[in-house]
Amino acid sequence: MSAQEYAFIVLAVVGSASAIAVVTARNVVHAALYLVLSLLSVGGVYLVLGAEFVAWVQILIYVGAIVILFLFGLMLTKAPIGRDTLDNQRRWLGALVGLGIFAGLVFMIQDAFDVRGDAWAFEPVQATTEQVGSAMFRSYILPFEAISFLLLAALIGAVVLARKDDAA
Amino acid sequence: MVAETADAAASGIIRYTWVIALLPFISAALILFFGKRVPGKGSGFGILAVGAGFVMSLAVLWHFVQGGGIYASSVSWFSVGSFEIELGQYVDGLTAVMLVVVTAVSLCVHVYSLGYMHGDVRFTWFYVVLSLFTGAMLNVVIADNLIQLLVGWEIMGVCSYLLIGHWYEEKENSDAAIKAFLTTRVGDVPFMFGIFALIFATGFTTSNIHEISELVGGPGVSASLVSAAALLLFGGTIGKSAQFPLHVWLPDAMAGPTPVSALIHAATMVAAGVYLVGRMYQVFLAADPMVLQVVGIVGGITMFGAALLALVQFDIKKVLAYSTISQLAYMVILMSVGEAGRNAAFFHLFTHAFFKALLFLGAGSVIHAVHSNDMRDMGGLRRTMPVTFWTFVIGSAALAGLPPLAGFWSKDELLVAASEGHEVVFTLLLVAAVITAFYTTRMVLMTFFGELRSDAHPHESPASMTGPLVALAGATLAVGFLGAGPAGAVFFDWVFLEHPEAVELVPWVAGLSIAAAVLGVVVGWFVYRRYRDPDPTLEMGGFSRILVNKYYLDDVYLKGIVHPIRDTVSAGVYWFNQHVLDGVVNGAARVTRRAASAIGWFDRTVIDGAVNGAGQVTRGFSGVLRFIQTGNVQWYAVALFVGVIALTIVFVRIA
Amino acid sequence: MIRLPLILIFSAFLFSAGVYGVLARRNAVMVLMAIELMLNAVNVNLVAFAAQLGDITGQVFALFVIAVAAAEVGIGLAIVILIFRNRATINVDEVNLLKW
């Protein structure tokens, strides 16, 4: 167990706990804040794994923009507070399915990889921003353009959707 | 297949003689269906049919008057094995005469009933049965084979029952009708057996009267069987013509309306028995002579017994009824004497029809005026009802046998035929003539002379009733001459195509018969000149008692036959019907009900259960399936994830 | 030296938590948040493999996912707000017009 692994495990625990908290919090704002925590820990995991650019982009976009969006959304829709108003009747079914998915995934992981042993231990490759940029703008330029198109469409769409209907 | 005799070249009306018998049947059907809606309530159809029949009958008779020949034709009705049953007509002089008689009397009765039955509760039905009866009698007369004759015979029996019981609201009327029907039935059974015996005796090939008459007496035909058949046939005559011991129904049958009595019990139905004997005379001749002796004895007993019974009757119709029985017995006795007797009997049948019908209709007129049948309630009616009086007198004179009326000539024939070697019969006939004249005079005097003994206000009857009276009186006056010796006795030429031997007027016989009739009239005059109360005939002690109780014969029948059968056989049959037959029927009904309720249970539980179950299953399925589309996105997500898990497992396992 | 399976299990856990959130939450915004969790789990996977294999493609892909997630959240929230305007509720149980 190396230091990286320790760091990872700590971050993983925090992230997992806060993820649980996100989906079970009674207060929506608390949930959003827990989401921040979770996303931050995920960003930390990226750092541990040597993906600097992705980590900062994660924090920047997710925590900085998306969670803010969530908060705005919650505010505009006057989200209520309380367990019964937040969770529906299907809690148990959702738990079941969630557990099922988790079990299935774990089973596949364990089937494909050796969990106990060190067969799959690796040293994370440090990736530089320059690598990311050159890969993106050379090999993956097409998806990049497509993504920008998508963002444009989303932008326009969001504006159109959220516009108040004027009496025409 | 139409078979015709050698005289088939006959043309014109005689080929269609059968139409005369068909017309009343058609009119009966018409009256039945349309009678109530037609003005005249159906009487028009009946009168038209019978009137047309009468005219046609006259035409047929004219054929024979001119010396025409016999005509016969038939069609096949159905066959039993090799035995064929036909529908046909056999038209000879006798048929023609009978046709005229039946249609004439029936026509008079139809017209008379317009007045007599006016306002009756079942006027239309009356005419239906009247037409039906006329049709049946005409059928009997023209029938060329025994089966057809039997059919008409039986229909007449039924119609007689219906007509006698016309006013069935009174129990005694329906009782009389049943008595008439059953008593004639008792005679019909031997009649049927007689027919079968005859058919069998002649080799089981034909029921045609003409053919049987020719075969009988030939070789190969068992004489004893023929004798037995003759006796059995006579049984039918005893029943239908009210001879001893089956005469008991005729007096009671007077409960029916008077036109019915006139038609049925004077002219037609009762005559059918005598007609039968005459038609089948070859059979009687071929049989053992003992048979004819039996016939004579029966006739003799009946004649005397009935004549005596007429003496103690107060109901005018009952007097006429017993008189009819007595006259029929006259004819029966004549039949037993031989062929000459047969001819004379037919002549008497012919004339008797007219004057007896006249007497009955006249009695009906009197009854209608006084509203009572009892002669003790009458009296002095000659002043208030002249037409009825004079026509009645004419009829009575004919009945008593006074010349020159019809009764005298036919009685004369009787006596002449009997005088040839049958002294006993001759004497009996004379004595009976005296008694006949006596009770006839009694009847006339009590009804029309003296003073009215009741509160009724009699007046002459309407024209529809007096018209037929006059017509019949005219006929009575005229027809006598048809058989009279001095006038040529053309009757026998027409009827039998032969001129019988003893038809001349034998003076001493004629003188005796006149003397007998006059004696009876004179004695009656003296006894009943003044009304006598109580009637002298009732004052003869034990003799009167016997007569009033009708020789106790009715009691014998009732206690000896009816009651035992009713209390044992009928009761047994009734019990059987109620418990066994009805039990079976009710039991079947119960079983059916149980089965039905079981099937109902089955239907409700199993079938409806299946149907409802199908519905429930569908509901169950739909209840499950509807979750596929709840509209809830998260539910869809659940389904999606579950599917993912499943597919994962599948792929991992397979791969 | 990090053991890869651990990272994968972490990612699986995040994903499951996201699934539970999607299925069990009533508020539409909460559901969107849970979806974000799921997307993050995928990203962790991508980056982990990129690190293990030394292939930069994983990280590039992860960036794309982030961009898409952002777009999706924007549109998603716009829609949620519209629904809220129309129905005065964003309870997913009550927005069931697609029901039969």
C-alpha cells in the first residue's frame, strides 16, 4: 500500500460517503453541498491519478458552474424540505436496483480483475496538459467541434426554453 | 284412377253429383272463418249452399225421371297394401231421391232457423254445424264404398252431439248430447266390425258397395261370415235409427233446438240407419234368413213400445220423438219382409221425412209462441196461430195415415207388402196404426183446441218460420201420390228402375188401414175433446207407471252399465291418469326443472366463471402490464437498470 | 502503486449511488444531481484506465463527458423550470402525462 493508494482510499471514502449523503439528504441545499464535496473528492482522485487538467476542469466546471446551476434551479423551483417530500415510495426498489447494479459491477470487476492481489497495481502516468491539448486538437478535433456545436445548441436551447412567453 | 260404370256416357249434371255433398262442407268452412263478419251472421252461406244443392238434386232426380241410368265414379284416396280405399259417388235413383229429401229438409231447417235461432248466443256456430251435418249426410247418401259411408256416418254422430248440446249451459242438454253420442256409438262399433267382416268375407279386395253386393252370395264367400256381417251392420242401424234397445237417446235429444230435431231426428240422421239396410240389402238377402227375422223382431218391439210410450208424454217434442222411433220401426219391419218391403220402406222413408220435419217445425213454432214444450201449457192455439195449425193438421193427418196424404200411401204399401204371407206382422201393423192415430189426435187436440192454459200471449210465427211450414205441407200433400198405385207409382220407377209387383191398390187392405186410422182418430176425439186433467193415460195404474218410467230401461242402463263402469273402470282410468300419467308428466317436468337448475348452476359457475375468469385474468395481466406505462420517468429508469443488470448477467454467463 | 480494481469499485459505488438517487428522489433537480454522480463515476473509470494504460484518450474522453454533462444540466434545468412554471410542481410523480 503506497502513499498514493492511501490518498486514493481516503478520497474514495469521502467521495462515497458524500455521494450517499447527496442521495439521502433531507435538505436539498444540503444535498447540493454534499454534491460539491463529492465532486471535489473525485477531482482529487483525478489528481492522484495524474490527470491534472481533467482534475482542474472538473473542479472548475462541475463545482463552479454546474452546482451553482443546481442551486439556482432549486431556488427557482422552490424545492421543499423533508424526507417524505423528497423521496418517493420507490425508495426500496431504488435501493434494490442500486444494490443490484453495484453487485453486478463488482462481480464483473472481480471476474475480470484480480482484486486482492497486486496484479493490477500500476503507477499512474502523469499526463501533461500539453498532451491533452495536442491529442484533442489533433486526433480528436472532430469530436471537439461536435461538442462545441452541442454546447452552442444547449446554450440557445436553454435560453429559448427558459424564456417567458410574451403575449404575442 | 277414376273408375266408371258402363253407363259412363252420362253427361251433364250427374257427373257432378259429388259437388252437392261438397258444397255444405265449403259453406261450413266459410261460415266458420267469416260468419261473424258477414251480414246475416253466416246463415247466408249455409242457405246458399244447401239451396244450390237442392236445385242440383232436383236436376239429378230429373235425370232419373227421364229414365237415365246409374252413374258411378271414384278416385283413389289411399291404399293399404293391395287394398285400395276410394272416394267416390254412386248415383242411382235411390241416391237422387235421398239427395232431394236431405237438401229439401235441410233448406227448410236453415230458413226456419233464421227466425227460431234469432239472437241466439251461438248463432253462427249453429249454422257451421248445420252445414257440416248436411254435408256428412249427403256424403253418406252418395258414398260408393263403405269406408266413405262410415266417415260420413261418424261426422253425423259428432254433429248430432254438437247440435243437441247447443245450449250446453244447461247440464241436462249436455247430458242428452253425451247420451246420444255414446248410445249411437254403441251401435257404431258393431257397424264397423260388420264392415270389416264384409270386406274380409269378399276377399279383402274392395270396400265398394256395388262390388260387395255382387260378390256376396257368390261361391267362395262364407255364408256364416256374411250373416254375422249383416247382423253387425244392423247394429249400426239400431244405434243410429234408435231401435230397441238403443232407442233411449232420441227422446232426450229433444233437448236440442227444434230445427235440429226436425233435421236430424226426423228426416236425415235417423233415416241413415234405414238407408244403410236398404243399400246393403243384397248382403241381408245373402245372409241366413234368421238375420232378417231378427231385424223384424227388433222393429216390432220398437214400434209397439215406442207407440205406447207416446201416449203418456206431455212434452210435444217427446211425442214426436217416440212417434219417429215408431215410424222408423215401421220401416225396419218392412225391410225384414223382402224386396217389396224394402221398396215400401224407402217410400215411407221418403214421405216420413217431409211430414215429420213439418210436425217438428210446427211444434217449434208453437213452442216459440208459448215458451214452453209442455202441452198442458197450450190449448186453443188454432185461433191465434192459424198457419201453424193448418200445416200441423196436414202433417198429423199424414202421420195417422189418412188418405189421400202421403202417410196413407206409404202405410198402405207397408200393409200390402206385409199382407203377403206375414199375418202376424200385418196384425201388429194395424194395431200400431190405431195407436198412432190415437196419440196423434191427442197431441193435436191438447195443443190447438180448447182454451189456453197458460199466461203466455201466443201469436203467429214470423214468415221465416211459417214459410218452411207451408212448403213442407205442400210437399206432404204432393209426394204421397208419387208412390200411389193409382197414380202409377212412379216413385219406384225412378228409384229402383223397376215396377214392383204389389203396387196396385188392394181394396181390402186399403179399407182396413183407413178403418184403423179413423178408429184411432175417433177414440182420441172422444177422450180428449175436453181437456182432461189428470190425463187418462196416466190413470191406468201399473201400466201407466211402466210407461211413464219408459219400461225402466233408462234405469237399467244407468244402474247396470253406466254406474258400474263409472265407478270402477272410469275411476280406475281417472286414478291412472291423475297419478301415473300425470305423475309421469309432472315427474318429467320435475326432472327437467332439476336438470335446468343444474345446468343453470353449471352455466353460472362454470361457464360464467370461465368467462368472468377470462376477464379477471385479462384484468390481472393488464394490471401487471399497465406498469409498463406509468408515465413516471423514474419507473422507466428502474426498468432500464433492471434490464441492464439482466443483460449483463446474460452476457457474462454466456461469454 | 494503486490497485486498479479499487478505483473501479469506487467508480461502481458512485454509479450505484447515482442509480439510487435517480430512482428514489422525488424532486427533479435531485434526480439531475444523481445523474451527475453517475457521469462522474464514468469519468473516474475513464481516467483510471487512461492512467493505467498511459493512453491520453481516456482523459480526452473524460473532458468531453464533462462538457456534455454541463450542456445536459443546463438544458435539464431549463426544462425543469418550465415544468415548474406550468405545473407549479417538480415532483416527478406528479408529472406523469405519459401515463396511458
